[in-house]
Amino acid sequence: MRSVSIFPHQVEELQDILIPMADGVRLAARVWLPEGAEQQPVPAILEYIPYRIRDLTRNRDDLNHPYFAGHGYASVRVDIRGSGDSEGVLTDEYTQEELNDGVAIIAWLAEQPWCDGNVGMIGISWGGFNGLQIAALQPPALKAVVTVCSTDDRYADDVHYMGGCMLLDNLSWASVMFAANSCPPDPEVVGEGWRHLWLERLKGSGLWLERWSTHQHRDDYWKHGSICEDYSQVRCPIYAVSGWADGYSNAVFRLLANLSGPRKGLVGPWSHRYPHLGEAGPAIGFLQECLRWWDYWLKGQDTGIMDEPMLRAWMMESMPPARRYETRPGRWVAESLWPPRRDDSLCYGLAEGRLSDVEEPSEGAELTLCSPLRTGLMAGKWCSYADGPDLAGDQRSDDAGSLVFDSEILDEPLEILGAPRLTLELAVDRPTAMLAARLNDVQADGAVTRVTYALLNLNHRDGHEHPRSLEPGKRYSVSFALNEVGQVFSAGNRVRLALSTSYWPLAWPPPEPVTMTVYGAGCRLELPVRRRQAGDEQLPAFAEPIGSVRDDNEVLEPSSYAWHITQDLERHSFTLDVEDADGVYRVAETGTVVEKRGRERYTAVDDDFQSARGETEWVLGFKRGEWQVRTFTHTEMEADAEKFTIRASIEAQEQDRTVFRDSWDITVPREQV
């Protein structure tokens, strides 16, 4: 990515701004303005997240926001209540208080002398979520949103649950926020009251993992903040963006299909990153693309962006499996509408070991599987950050514990764009069971690349609100979509469907091993074929990725991100260890030394499904002169047939002296998960 420092407008920065809320709480902000904005007001762009503007996101903020300011916008980054240098306590994701504060921030921005009354929102992940959620509240000054790597459905398509199965990222992400919520505000910003604000957070934030694990079905807790409950509430223009390696690409397609107002979608090969920082590459000039969007909707300039196709997506070429890609070869394709007005689906039947012609009789195909618990060790992380080997690896070892169905060798490339759909007729021998379905690309040399997948808790076969136990031995017909994808299967390769009854440690396993029988006569796999279109070749190229010049942090200890899978042959156990550390660095502008280290461990013993266990720990530290603080958080989670058990602890230190300590030892009833 190229750094630039010369813009159409000189940029002024206002640091340590405190925005007042109605209850007296003040929220910390950084503001970048084009020179002369107070004499000639400009639109404002808001990013609103809980990740510490003064240190943890400073580098990224300095990359993005001065660029918008240099092109004639007031660009504003605000820490959510109870995070960073904002006052108050953060008690959960996307609370009504957070959303109300967001509405108040937008009103405050619109009233500033440097703002012309028009406001846009941009954000990735949390900031993408609340951009959609605040849009649904319809604040008058909010005129457009760019939402990156977000979702419209907090239960069915978020970090907590997938297909009614509890994801291990539920534990992982809860642990990240457990650590983040333990951090103090900076005395240079908030003054002598920083210790009081810190202790308020430590005492009041709570253990979010307990709440997320308690709400195991789609109830009112998850419906709050899920704009899919009523898409009509979102009326301002939405630009939805994600990447195929991210956990949130499905939402782009639902938003395009269900919103009624102006909307665009963009899906690249990227992981959970802004596209100008995109890994796997190629990265694009995303800030320039955003500027075209803002100029159109906030300044009324005809940039041509709304004359272009509704959706642009990266069609990934077939590649050997890898835990990390520098780039994903492919090409951009476009659709004027989504869903497209065509039906080019390819339908396969399921015969023994084969994806068959749907007309082929298969009444005799009754296939049984009982997957080993370790089926899923090559699954990678639910949401890739592309910092290391967190993508799905070679699927041959997971396929060994699965039922697999292969197509004939392809004599020409097969291209799909959209969500494959699977219909199965099956029976199981337990009242609670899960199914993992993977669409794989079998290379000519036998290596297997996962293309897309889905999970389904079979107790949720009729919906996520009111799951029902299975009757052992009874035949059921289930139909569900796999994750959206754009993929080319090369000539000479095979298409593979793989089915398993475990997918650990990506998802929590059922209480006991499950034997499943699949009846081929009632099974279908539908692939959303996309024929090559002449218009794809005429698509305008994206600009090169650029960003503002920024001061790089001084690295004192390097970052590290690593995955290790080990097997203990004596104890019959297997373990996934994840190291996730930003190391130690000094923030150039403030002089603050930041320490950030995390570890995760997921273990199980042989095929004892109740031995599955997750453990995480985080250390966060900040120091500058006499100000020296560190926090330590630790979380463990395990389950038996009736309950989840969660143990957690937190310790906060100031200059190596413990100032706060707390612990939790709780059980959560297991409700058909």
C-alpha cells in the first residue's frame, strides 16, 4: 500500500475531544478537519468502535481518517461509552445505550460549526454492525453508511452461533472483549479521575461469555440489533463490503436482496480487514471507492458510482490448500441485481461416494457415518484475520472422518457465485446432533481445498427460535444453504461434498458421538452456476491501495501469530494452541508503551465428546513514565451432557501492585446445543 501526504486540503487534527451525552457521560473522540472547515462547513464521517483511539487503533485511524479530511470531510473517530478514554461502563455489544449514544453523536456532529449537517458512518466489524443498527433508528443527519465485515443477523450469522451450533469463537471473542474491557482510560486525557473510571469498568463490565452462552436460541436478546427483523427500517443508502475469507460475507448478499433503498455490495478475497489492507490480496483502493460513495451521497456530486452494477465480487481461481495466502488469483465479476434474474443451478444427486446425475436411481444408497471428534482440526478459524495459519488447511484429514461424494473429473471449468444449497434425508441415533457440510475442490494431485461450508444443529431443522429434540431412528428431510462463495473449479479437478457429525474445534460438539444415516434418494446438492459474461471484461479497475502517511510504532518486541496442533499418544488427546500477540510497541506520538499478548488452547480426549475444553488468557499493559498498568484475564469453558461450565478470573495491577481481582465459576444449562 502506498502512503500519501499531499491532499486537496490541508488537514487539521483535534485530539482528546469529549462529546457530552444527555446523562453527563462524555465520549472521547479524535477529529480530522480540512483547513477552513469552520468558514466553509463540510460533511462529517463517523467511525464508532470500542478499541481505544489513543493507542490500539491509532495507526489504522491515522491511515484512514486524514485521507477523508484531506478530501473535504470532517472525519471523526469515537470510542464507545466505557472504552478507551470515554467515560461510563461498557456492558455488552450493541446495547440500546450504545445505539442511543450513536444517534446523539450524529446530532452533535451535525451541529458543529465545521459540519454542514450531513453525516455518514463507516466501520469494520463492530463499527459495521452499529452503522446498520443506527441507520435503522433513522437519525435525520445520517445520509449514508459504509458497512464492512458486519451482519444483519446477530444470531444466525455472527461470531456466537452458526446454524444453531455454538462456535468456539464465542469463547474466543468473549475473551478478547473480557481483556479489552479491563483497560483503563489515559490520565493525560481524563485527568486524576482515571483510577475511579478504571475501577468502575473492572467492577461493572461483567462476564459477557455467560450472557452469550445463556442465550442459545434465537430470542429477543439476539433480535435486538438484527436489522433483518425489519429491513424496511433502514432507509439511507448502504454500501456493504466483505471478503470471502471473512466470517461475514453472507450479509452482503442478504442486504442487497432485502433492502429497498439504494445499495451496493463488494466482496473480495480478503479476510477481516479493510480492503485497502486486504489479505489475502489483491488489495484495492478502498479509500478512493469510499470517497466516490461519500461525494455522491453527502455532497451530491455525480461520481458515477450508482450507475455501476449493484454487486462486484472476486471470482477466486482454484488453488491448492494453504493456511495462509498472500494473494488469491481470480478476476472481478459484476451483477446488476442481486439475486440475479436467472437460474443456472447445477444439481447433483448423492450416490455411494459419488455426486451423481439427479436422474440416476439411488434408492439403494443408505450411507452411515459417525465422525471422530477431531474431524475439524483443519477447519481454521470461523473468521480469518490472515495474520497467520488461520484458514482451512488440506481437507484430506477431515474428509477421512466424513462421508464424501465426488463428481466426475471436470472437463471444463465450473464457476459458481452465490450460496450452494443442500437437501438431505437422514436419521440419527441421538436426540441432539449436528451436521457439518463442506464443498471442496479436489486438486488433480489429490490435495483438497475447502471452498465453502455450513453447520446445522439438527434440533434447529425447523428454525432457531424453538428447537426440537430428534427422535432416534426417525427419517427427516433437511434443507439449508452453505456460505456464499465465488469460485472457479478448474478443469481436471473434482467437486466434493463432505458431511461430518463433528467439527471441533470450530464449533462445540454435541454431547455424545452421533451415528447418522444418509438416504441418497432424498438428497440433492445445488450449485449456483454463473456463466462467464462479456461485460465482466469491461469492468473499470479499482485504484491502487493508498492511505495517509502515519507515524509507525516503535517495535520493542515483535508480534507473533501461530497455530500448533499436537497429539499425545499416551493420553489419547489432541490440542490446538493459538498464539495471538501484538508484542510490545511504543506509540510514536504519545510515547505510550503497549503490551498485548493472547493465547488460546482447545483440547479433547479421543472420542470423548464431553472432554472438549477451551481455555484463553490475555495480558494487556500500558505504561508511560509513572503510569504503569497491566491486566490479566483467564477463561475456561467445558461441557457435559447437561451444562456448560465457565471459569474466569481477572486481575488488574498498577505498578506491579494488585488493585482489583475477581473470579467467576458458573454453570449454564445446555439447551439442545
